[in-house]
Amino acid sequence: MNIDLNCDLGESFGRYTLGNDAAVMPYITSANIACGFHAGDPSVMQATVRLAKQHGVNIGAHPGWPDVEGFGRREMSFSAEEVEAMVLYQVGALAAIARAEGAELRHVKPHGALYNQAAVNAALAEAVAGAVKRFSRDLVLVGLAGSSLVEGARGIGLSVASEAFPDRAYNPDGTLMPRSLPGAVLHNPAAVAENALRLATEGIRFGEIVVLPDTLCLHGDNETAAENARLVREKLAAAGIAVKGL
């Protein structure tokens, strides 16, 4: 059994400090790099691409809403045409930096509220997936397991990766528990590792359907991100699960 391990990275500004990014990168196989709308800037994007390339980690664009103040976690509403242009703009920016560094994009994963809204809004999912398809049919679109984004992207012929979150708690219906609720974010690395193994082997239940994830996400802004990543790798390896890129 194989599974990808990804992390949201490059979410700082200005003078770049490696911080969690440098500590996490050796343990992951895919990096979702912020593209400047919710976080990141050209210098941070370039430094993160270089770090990912150094560790042989797949590079992915992490586009979000134009919401630096809210870190892209506030819901927004734009027309489908505007959404498609926003996603194309951000993916294109990171792709240009990656190519200049001798690397290529492998995937796209929306960030924050854009990700969560597209998970339940079919029209928004279609706009996001359409932008990715227009840019390159070779890119993998990463979305929440069981979501409209995954199904919509698959429906237009894109390769998709269903995602689960070891450092987040789930509702009984298979959706993510809102961050505003106590216990929604797991901070104990051992608990994160246990959750990762459960998600990888048991999947997520949506009614009568169980979806096994293709990739597990760890958040780079979690204060225990590096320890989470290390223990998840160890836990998966002990169970005979190989961590491989998309």
C-alpha cells in the first residue's frame, strides 16, 4: 500500500525564514506552496521551491482567495470567470518560478475557504477544476475526500487525489470539524500519527461509502508540524505503508 504525504508550506512573507518548512520537508513527498493571495510572495515562493527540489519533494500550487488579512480562511464569493482567472494567475506564477529553478508543477491544491467552499459548491468546484485543466491536463487536482471538487475534476478528465487530514478532527458524516470548535485541530503528535494510520487504512465513511485517501495533509503552520510529520512517517512505515509522491 502506498500513500502521499503533503504539507501546506511557503506561507510567510518578506524576509524568508525556513522555520517549520525546512524541518518538515525531509518527511513529506508533496509540498503545497502558497502563491501570494492568502500568503507567500515571490521570494518565499522561490525559496520554498528550491527547498522542495533539494529534498526531491513534488511541487504543487496552493491557490487561495485574495485574503491576506484572513489567511484565506474567510468565505468569499466571485463569479466563475473571476475564480478561474484567480486560480490560473496563481498557478501560473508558481509554475514560472518552478520552471526557472529547473522543476515542474505536479499538482494543485486549493487553500482554506476556497478549498472548503469548492468541496460543497459544484459550480465553484467546476471553476477551480476548469482553471487547472486549462493550464495543464497533466496536473493532479487535490481535494477533500468525497467532495464536489474531487468528483467535478474527475468528471472533466483530470487526475485527482482524495485528501484526508491527520491533524484535524472529523464529524460523524465524514466532513471536517470547523476550526472554531474545541478539539478541531490536533496538536499532540502521537495522536496525529494514530489518526494518520486510521485514515490510511480505514478511510473516511460517507453514509454507506468508504473513501480511502490518496494523500494525507499536515499543516505547516501547526506548531508541532515537524514532529507530526516524523511520527506519521514512522507510524505508516511500521504498518508497511510506503509514503510515495503523487
